[in-house]
Amino acid sequence: MKRNDNAMSHLSSVRHWLLVAIVGFLIATPALAEEPKPRPGSPSKPATAKQSVEDAAKGDSGVAAILATKPTTPAERVRAAKILADLGRADLAKDYLKRVLDAKLNQTQLTELVDQLGVQTFVEISGQAALQPEAKKLADAVMAANRGRSQDAERIAGLIRQLQAPSEDKRFLAVAGLQDAGVAAINPLIAVLADPARSAEHENVRAVLAGMGRTARDALVAVFCDADAATRAQAIKTLAEMGDRRASIFLLANAQPLVKQPGTRQLSREALQQLIGAAPDKAEAAAMLYKTAKAYFDGRQAVDGIVDGKVEMWRWDRSQRRCVARTVTAAEAARTLAARFAADAVAIAPDDPQVRLLRLATMLEAAAYQKGPDCPWDDAAPALVEAREAGVSVLQRLLVDMMAQGHPLAAAAAAQLLGELGTASTLLVEGASASPLIQAVQSPDRRLRMAAVETIVRLQPSRPFAGSSYVLDALAFFAATQGTRGALVACPSLSEARDLAGLLATAGYRTHTSFDGRELLSQASRSADYEVALIDVTISRPTAAMLLQQLRHDPRTASIRVGLIAGAGYLDRAEHVAKSDPLTKAFTRPRDDKALRWQLDQLLAIAPQDFVSLQTRQRQAARALDLLAELSRSSNGLYDLHRVQGSVMATLAAPALAPKAVAVLANVNSAEAQRALVDVAGRSAQPLTLRQAAASAFRKNVRDHGVLLTVEEIRQRYDRYNQSEKEDRATQQLLARILDSIEASAPSARKSDVSAPKN
């Protein structure tokens, strides 16, 4: 059977002219418009049927003619409703549609309406506002019934068999039915191609698939990638018949001498000749694949078939011998295609370092997103295994390139592997310039910064290196959290700032309010809690435009989503400023909770794959404190931990993180650390386990560094002990341990000088 590209348009035209003929018949036949004669003895009525028609028509002969037909069947009523709507009488049309709805048609009756009137009729009436809601309700029911019928497995199997019918009309109807079935028909059709016993049907099946467009193309590509040689051959032939040049990129590697499936190599070359006029040589094919993979990887190539940010991707399931589709985001589809084409490029040019680097990058990034950006790696993951084999120099180059090209997850994976394979002397000592790892510590991406500092701590450098202070700065920032969702408000008006802060509080945010840009910048850099900032576009010192630039240039604040708030007359200005920043949106001033929550949803929907949630920030804070504790124990003074003690002490207010903060303060040589530990130990409201840990940490700190508290602070400890007479025994013992630690280091401060609390 030869493929007929005009099959569906011809079928639609037949239905259209059939409908026109029926309508013309209804309007033009006088007999149908005659008034029925009254039976003898019939009671008189206030108005005759003819008068009712005339009243409804109001002098319009066309409307009168339609009403006079007295449609009774569902098809007649829908047909009449459509004509009446076209004549401007939507009120009468809706009445007929309501009668059809009230009849509560079953699935068979609904599909009969499609057969009688065609799908287009229901598409048209569902789009007419004057016919709602009746028209949409009926159209939805009809379409659902028609989809159910068109996707019925037995019906599809029958239509596939009908492709071999002697009658051209039956074959035409089979093609139309299979194309109406869409995705549901693809696997049954491919199953025929995969069955050697049905080889007589292959030509007709290929013709149907070739006419089904992008969805069939993507499924056939999946078959070509992973099926057996015979089924792959059928897929290649069908792709060639389809004539879609976009399929050629998938065939390039298979057309080269180095491919693993030589049985289909010649078919691939012939298909390429048919699709693009030639089969490229090795160098040309590798260059085309590299260019395409890079374009998808960098987001410069749009994925075909995107609807509402999603697309279906197909794969061949070898165990079931069928294609499986799943819906993914456009970004995931692009990553998958980039990795696929980069792998094909390596298959052709395995010795090209640029091609191999792209293969590693696309593979690592795709695997990172697949496992989840915030989930730990499996050491045996194929992507990690292959990357380890590449070696330290390649991974360093990969880290540098991925930072420059905006692929932080691939860069983070490279940083992690460098910690496994490299040494401090090779990775951190770069003379006066900062090494790639130190550059990563200053990245605006939080996940990459954390991976870099983890690697540096793991390397355990024993001598100073350029940029070492950035390591502590990053750890201090990660650790500085109160375990809440934070928001910033910057507004020159006190009352409006309070209104915004109040609305944010109802949305679950802990808010800090500023009245100029400098204060906001200072506050934003102190804590990892801040997710969003609402900034009045009229803010000064600096202006909103300058403030955005400064936020983006500081890695601690670069990822904050910003809403530029505009009062009356300032929205254009806000939109102009926001246009230059991808993490910023302009809004009018929200007046209630609903408006603010909508704006927050808009902000958090920006680059969702890069957004770091509260849960992830808490894990990062816990990890940062663990790393600081490790540095405090083993760095031999390489890092000045006084720089981070303020951030560490701030986390004492976060119950989940306080024990880790105590472990860091145990090793910090400062009076502030000792003071914070004894304060925690003395607070009755704190959990006893935390207070006991603080007392033990204080003892260690005093043993290592001596008592750093002032005389007055020591006296206060004794007073606190004496005041514990009515407190529980555990508290009294804990306070006594604090004094024991002080006296052991400073014998002049004797516990015997104070009276013990009475039990």
C-alpha cells in the first residue's frame, strides 16, 4: 500500500461537505417546515406551533426553518445547534445542546455522534463562548469517548489487519483510524515490524508509521538504538520513508565503520543519502554530533515537541520488546540528548580529547540530575567509574570548563572525584593564583561550593595555599542558619516595609527588613537562610539596578530570587530593571496574602532545578559544621577558626545543629567560644543532652587552652551553681562539672569558697 499524505485532509473534506449537504437539505425542504394539521377535536391553544416558531425566529426565515424541522435525535439536535449558533441564536442552540446532555448518552452513542458529525464539529462548538458551558461539556464527553474507542487494543489490531484488505477504501479507513489512535497505535505497529512472520505486512505498516509524525519518529529512534538487528533494520527503513531530516543525526554513528552493529550500517548510509543527500565521513559525522551535543548541553538547541515545558521521551524495553514513553521536562530531555550524541561522537572519534571531555561532562550532569542534585552518589555509578578512569588532569580541565560554561553539577562531580584521586600538593598549590578548586569555592552555585570545600578538607593540606581563607568563609556561610526559610525586604517606607514583612510572615518566612540597599547586602551575606528578597524599585544607596548587580557578584547572595516591587506609576521601571536579571521578576505591590503567595510561587519557579530547598540547606549546614569540627581538630593552625566562631555560635539556636556547633566550639581558642559553651550548659530550657555535651566541650576547651573567661564571668558561674538549690540533681551535677573544669585549670578559683546547694 502506497502512503497517502492527504488521507486525513481528504476524509475531513468529505465530512465537511456531507454536513453542508445535510444542512442545506434541512433548510431547503418545504415539507419539513410545514405546520402539522391539528387533529379533529383538539383543544384550542393560546398560540399555534407556527406562531411559536415565528416568535422564536423573530422574522428570520433561516432560524424558522431549522426550528420547524423539530430535531429529535442527538445528531439532529447538535447539527441544528451549530447552525443556529452560526445564525446568531446561541440561546436556542444552547437549549438543543442541553437536551443532548440531559439524555445522558452512553459511550457507544457518543462515538456515534463523532461518526455522524465529525470531530471538527465538536472542536468548533467547544470554542464558542456563547455556547458555554453546554458545548464544552458535550464536546469533552464526545472526545473522551472517541479517544477510548480509537485507543481500544482490539480495534487497533483489527485496523492493522485491515491494512492488507483488497479494498482501497477499507485500507484508507484503516490508515485514518490508526492515525486517529495516535500513540496507542505505535507499539502495536512496531510489534508487527518486529515479527518476521508478518513480513508481508511490513511495507504497509511502515507507510502508516511514516505518516504519524514526530511521536512515531521518536519511538522508531528508540527502536533503532536498542532493539535487535532485524527490528533495527525496519526502524531505519521507516525513518528513511518518513523523510524527516531531524532523524539523520541519530543515524550518523551507525553509518561509520567502527559501529557495533555492522548489519545495519549500509541501511543507515542509504537512509542518510535519502534524508540529507549524503552519508558524511568519519570527521564530518563526529563534528556534527559534537556540535549538536554541545548545543543541547548548553541550552542553545530547543527540544522538539515541547508542550507546557514537557515532552515525551521513548526507550526500547528489551525484556518486553516494546517502546516505553515517559514525560520529562525540556531540560531533562536536552540533557539526555546531549549525552546520547556525545557518546555517539566518542564512538566515532575516541581519541579526540575535546569530544571525550564533552562525553564526560554530559554523562556526569545527566547522571547527577537523574539521581537527584542533592542525593549522594553511588561510588559504582557508571558515570563516576568512567570519569575516574580519565585521571586527575582531565578532571581538572573538566572542572574549569564546566564552571566557565555554567554546568555546576558536572563541575561538582569533577571536584568530588579530584578529592579521591588528587593530592593537596598538586591541586591546591598554584603559586600566587587560586587553583580551580578555590575558584569553585567562590562559585555562585551552592552545591558546587560545598563539593569544593569538602574536597579541600579531604585533601588535608599541611601548608598555606592561595585562597585558603575562602574555605572558611564558605563554611561559615553554610553553617550560619537558624533552620528557617528566610526573606529580605528593602523598602524606603517604614509602613510599606512592615506590610511586606507581615505578609511574608504569614507565608512562613522569617524576615529581615532594611531601608536601603547597603543594609540588605550586609544582611544577605550573613546567612544561608535567605531564599527571596522583595525590593522596592525606588530603593536607594544603591539603586535597585546596582543592588541586583552586587547581589549577583557575591557567591553568598547570587542565587537569591528577587521580586522588584513597584508602587503606582513605577511598574515599567521595575520591568526594565528586572529584564536584565534572570532571577528577578517585577510585581505590583501585593495587598493581601493571596497576591503575595502568587508572587512567591512565580519567584520560586525560576530555574527550579537550581533552587536549594530548606531541607538541603539544613543538610549543607550540618555538613559544614562537621567539616569545621574536622578542621578544628586536624588542621594544625592552618585555618584561623576565630573567623567562623560567630556563624557557629548562631547555629546554637537551631536544635538540629546545636550539637554539631558545640563540637566545633570545643576546639576554638577563644573566650567567646568558652562563654557560649557555659551559657548553653546553664540554660535549663535546653535539652539535657545538649547541655551535657556543652559542659564536656567546655572541659576540653579549658584543658587545651586554659580558662579564658574573665573573673566576673567565673564569679557568675559560681552564682549560677549556688542558685540551683531547687533544680534537679542532673542540673546541679552539670553545673558542678563546669566549676570542676575551671578549678582544674585555675586552682585559685576554688569550689570550696562557695556553699553547695542543698538538696
